[in-house]
Amino acid sequence: MNRLQFWPQSASAAATEVDHLFIALLVVSFLVLGLVFGLMIYFGTKYRAGSTADRSDEHLKSWRWEVAWTTVTLLMFLALFFWGGDLYARLYRPPPNALDIYIVGKQWMWKAQHADGQAEINELHVPVGRPVRLVMTSQDVIHSFYVPAFRLKHDVLPGRYEMLWLEATVAGTYPLFCAEFCGTDHSRMGGRIVVMAPAAYERWLAARGPSSTMAQQGEALFRQLGCSGCHGANSTVRAPPLEGLYGRPVPLQGGGTVIADDQYIRDSILLPKSQIAAGYAAVMPSFAGQIEEEDVLKLTAYLRSLATAAPPPENPPPENAPPENTPTRAPR
Amino acid sequence: MSVATAEPAPDAGAANYFFAGSTIRSWLLTHDHKRIALLYFMSITVFFFIGGAAATLIRLELVEPAGWLVSSDTYNRLFTMHGVVMVWFFLIPAVPNTVGNFMIPLMLGARDLAFPRLNLLSWYIYTLGGLFTVYALLVGGVDTGWTFYTPFSSMFSNSNVVWALVGVFITGFSSILTGLNFIVTIHKLRAPGLTWYRMPVFLWSLYATSVILVLATPVLAITLLLLAIERIFRIGIFDPSIGGDPLLFQHLFWFYSHPAVYIMILPGMGVVSEIIPCFARKPLFGYKFVVWCSMAIAAIGFLVWGHHMFVAGMSMYAGLVFSLLSYLVSVPSAIKVFNWTATLHRGWIRYDAPMLYALGFIGLFTTGGLTGLFLAALAVDVHVTDTYFVVAHFHYIMVGGMVTAFFAGLHYWWPKISGRMYPEYWARMAALLIFFGFNLTFFPQFILGYLGMPRRYHTYPPEFQFWHVLSSAGAAVLAVAYLMPLGYLGWSVFRGKPAGDNPWRATGLEWQTSSPPPEHNFAVTPTVTRGPYEYTPDPVPQNA
């Protein structure tokens, strides 16, 4: 036997708040259980067959009781709803200054990428006291990113980006689990979250620092995969220019517009036929099955880094326009 | 037996339904709802022990953190089979198709259900579905979990998903036919004088259950069909890599499977509403409130499916709406608990085995219901969903609640069904042992869940071991306790002392005919003159 645990570790402000609500629920539950069991035992003893207790007065039987306990129950439930809902809404919306880290789940491992290019597997290093926003997707089936010490969990789905934000308060190492059944080694798809003091975190980033950021790695992929052949300034194929695209509305063929966010860029790479930019032929090949979700994230980081670049003139003449190199760091 | 029915039918006792024919053919082609109920009893007992065997292996395996008995793939198949078999082949038919099938016409004062042939067909369809599921088990099992989440089930699993889908799909038609049969029967075959508000609550809850069966089960059928289409033909419905949406599956699946929870629990509530007044010798407190709570649960139960998906990637606003509705749907259940408790007030309470089971039901169901409030509280759900907390919660409702209610009903109506009394001492011991074993098995799982132990884990971190060992010890007790009724009820069929027509001195019509009932239930159709629970404290039969 190992050391006996009664209460989970806490490593975030949210954890403490969830604990408070949980304790309130425990109190309510034990009060109700006490009431029901207490009455059952009391009535059960006093009015057992053969007892001489007085049973004459019948006027207690009344609809007023029904109204009373229905009202009390309803009010109590509404209070719990508001408490839980308010906290959920706050847990749901990341603060604007959050540090983005990208998570990819796949059978049966967790991969994390930091904007500066550091990558880890089954581990995630985060600093104390800084909101971190996890942008998560899955390579295959549904997984769920679960850190009990933060009281946080969110499903990680294939084909879309799900967000989860957290702010750790206590340095230490905490278990990470997959909470959505995902096949054979589901129970081994875990790892650890390493929460570090800010200075230690910076040191860790520097020690792990690869030569290039996510955006730079994306730019390399952009050439390697041949994207630049059509989307580049010198291309002969007429493809939408990508400079200044990120975060802007894109008019679609057949009407409507879509904001060029991470999801749109991902879909355009893997399912290019699904949303075609107005005025362009649907000639882009799908890269589904050829590149991994991490690569999509890097390409997206590259396009994000181009967000502030001036779009080239419409139908650019094939001249010697150099591909611009933008600032490497692109926090949202 | 009242004097009125005894006189014109001197042979009613001799030609009871059980001896109306002795050939196998007379059983397999019977149209008698009572015999069909016994066929169902046999089938669900077989499935209960298949599902129970899987549960036993799961608990054995979890004694060690690293696992010691089976491989991960086998473990995944075990909990899937446990879920599929228990949900669709035991819990959903358990009370409606056995006790319900047997008792509905008797409690209505009718000769049979409205469609006796359909009733038999329903059993055959159920059995056929069961055979497909057993086949899936025999050729290697399924590893998706009973929830069949996509795209794992449709594109990734290497197990016999389609055979299991076929089994569940087919069995769904049995549910629909049974629901239809019950609805029509309750509308059309009530005895003279049996108005809606004179109906026992058990019939009301089966009515509410039947409405859900008829409305929700087709959605399950469609969902499973779509899943099979994606798996076999690779047509993108749920898998995003071929253009589908995995959340669509969850919405469709829970649109059936949440109401299915009420399919499982409402009949149990009905059983308990019969037993408490009978053994407290008191009219049920707040009859109309209890009745309309059943209907409210059936209605609101259709609007809360999203609470299974608070962390699945729904919008925050959807989460808030589903949380509010989930709190609303739990109000009627709370009202019922208060009414049952209030019924005890100023009663003349006896503690025969059915009453022990019924009181056990109230305790376990209340615990299960209260922990539902934790799960409806959004921020807490984020932490405990998909952990052992959820596992403990729904086992408290479905096993602590529903299975205990099933045993309560089985013991209560056993004298009517078999004509014999079971040994009271053993029945009380089993009731107590089930209550104890159940709590020992599942209470530690609440703690495990809050500690962060995810469900469906073959291996787990060693710090969780203490609670797992406790839970497994409880499961051993529970296994023995569940085997006991099989032994003493079986014994009583041959050796039990004759029960008499109305051993509990109950008021319902089913007690006013002989035990076991004659083939056509009543020698003379009873005329109902009063409500179902007139214990003053002496019972006044409904047809008196």
C-alpha cells in the first residue's frame, strides 16, 4: 500500500475555488442525507408496527408541505447552478495576456510546443503566476487533457482547436492524465506538468531553446512542402496571398466570409475543398495524411507571423520580391 | 382472495398460469403476459450474470495498480461488455419487461396486455439482439466503451464493433414494442372504475417509462446506424478527417442515453411507491405529486443530454443552459424522496424483506441523486467528469437504485408470481448485505474520483491503490449478496410454503386474485371503487 490520500493536491487558484464549491456541495449533501436518514430512522422507530405512538392527528397531510419542500429544493438548486456556472464561465474564458502553448494528443502520448520552438512529450513546463492558454488538438481520436491538481479537464478533439487556460500558483510536479477513452493504452497516456518559478522557467526555456521558433520552423516547412510554389510572391499559379491574411475576414466562393483564424488555416491545409476563397480556383491539394498536426500548428504560427505584413499588390507581377522575414515571436 | 372472485371459479387455483401447459412449445409460443415475463426473467438473469462476471474480473484486475490478470485490450473489452450488457440487456428491460409485464394487466384488472403477440415478439427480438451481442463477445469482444464514442469506434477500433451495434440496434425494437404495448394497455384496458388517478404509481411510472422508450429509442437506432455506415463504408459522418463531426455523435447518443437513465430509474421509483405504503400501512403521501413528478422527469429528461458534454467542446452557453435544466430535472426526484419519507410518518411500519430493499433504495438513490448535483455544477463537473466520481454516481443510481428496486419488486411480488414464500431470514440478510456491499464497493470510488482517478483505466498510479482495494473487497461482498436471492428464491419455488393470495394484505388488484394467478388473471373482471393505497391502517382493496 502506498500513502493514503484523502484530498487531491492543489496547484492553481481555480483549484481552490472548485474545492470551495465542492465542500459546499458536500455540506448540502450531508445535511439532506442527514435529514432523510434521520427522518427514516425516527419515523421507522417511532411508528414501527406494534408501537403505541399516537397516530391520531391527520391534519399534517397537506399540499403545503409539497410546496414548501419544492420551493426550498428549487432555490437551493438555483444557488448551486449560479455558483457553478459563474466559476465555469470564468474558467472558460482565458485572460487576454495568456501565454500560448500548443498541445497535440495522439494515441498514446501528449506533445507540447512552445512558441519559441521548444517541444516536449508527455511533459509540460509552465511558469508560476502567469496565465497559460493551451491550444489543443488531436491527431486521431478524442482525448482529454486532465490535470487533477488544477481541477481542469478539456476534451481534445481531432479536426478542431479546443482551448483550456490555467494559472499555476505552486511550483511542483503534478500528474497529467488522458480522461477520454482512446484505445489500448489509454491508461498509460499520461505524463506530468512541471510548474516552475518564472526565473527557473526562463532558464528551462533557454536551455531547451532550439535554434528556431515555431514560426521559423513553419516557414521552413512552408518551403519544404512546396506551399511557397503557389502562395509565394513569384508563383505562376494564382493562389491567395498569405501576407496579412491572419485574423482578417476572407470572402468565400458562394458568398459569406470567414475569419482567417487557426481553424480556418488548418482546414484550408487539410480540407482545402471545404471553404474556397472567392475568386480562386479550387486547385489546392489536400495535405491530409502527409503532415502531422504539429506541422499544421507550425505553419499556422508562420502565417500568424505574417499577419502584420502588407499584402502584396493584387495579382503580383513575378518580380524579385524577397519573402519577408517578420519578427520571430508571435504571441496572440 | 375476496369472496366475490372465489365462488364462480373453483378451478382458478388449480389451473394457474404456470401449469396451464407444460410443453416447451407452450412456453415458447405463449401469449400469456405472465409466462412471457418469466421468459424475460430467465434472459435478464443470464445477462445479469454475464455482466456481473465482467464486473468481477474488472474489480479483481484493479486490485493491483499495474494490473496482473489481463492485458489492456482485454480489460477494455471487459468494461465495454459490462456496460453494453448491463445497460441494454439488464437494466432497461429489468423492471418493465419482467415485473411490469407480469403485473400491468393484473394491476389494471385486465386479462392480458393489449397486444399479446407483440409482447412475445418483443421477447424474441430482445433475445435475437442478445445473441448478436453474445456473438460479438465470443468472437473477441468490443473495446469502445458502451458509449461507442466516435471517431474511435468508427475508424480506429479493431474490435467487433459492428456485431455489438447490430445487437443493440435489434434490441431497441424490442424496447419500442414493449413501450407501445404498455401505453396502449394502460389507455385501453383499465378495469371499470379504474380512473387515471386511481392507478397505482407503479403503472404511472411504467407509463412515463414507455413514453421515453417509444420516443428516445428510435434516435439510438439512427445513431448506431450512422456509426455503422461510417465504419463499414467510410462515409464521413462523425470523423472529421473525412468531413464528419465527432460531437454530433455525442449529441445524438446522449439524446437517447440520458433519457435511458430515466427508463432505468422510473420503474424502480414505481416499485418503491407500491412497497412503502403497503409496509407502512399508510396511503402514499402526495400521490398526485409523485405521479406528476414521474411525468415531469420523463419530459425534462429529454432536455438535459448536454450535461454529459460539459468538457467535450460545446459552447459555454450551451453548458450553462444544460446545467440549469439538469438542476430542474432533479427537483421532481427530490420531491419523490420527501414524499416517500413523509409516508412513513404515523404509519405502522413492518420490516419485511421488500421494505428493507425499498428503504435501501431510498438511501442509495438519494446519495446517487445528491452526487448528481455535484456533476450538474459546471465547475465541479470539469474536474470530476470522466473520473471514478461519475462511475460511483451512476452506479448509485442504477445499481444502488434500480437493481435494489428490482429486488424489492421481485420479493414483493414473488408470492404472487410463484405462489410461494421465500425464507424471510435469508431475504433480509441478502438485503442488508447488498446495502453494505454496495456502499463498500462504490463509496470509495467517489473519493477516487475527486482525487483525480480517470475512469476506464487499466493501470493507475499507486497512490490510488488503497481505495481500489476497498472497492474490490466491497465487490466481493456484493457478488455473494447478489447470488443469494438466486439460491433462496430458486429454493422457494419447490420448498417455500404456499403464500396465499395476499400475504402482505395489500390493496392492489393484483392481490385480489389467486397466487399464482389463473391463466386469464381474474375469474370476474374486478370493478374498482377507490384509490390504490387505502391503508387505514387496515387495507381496503381497490375493488372492495
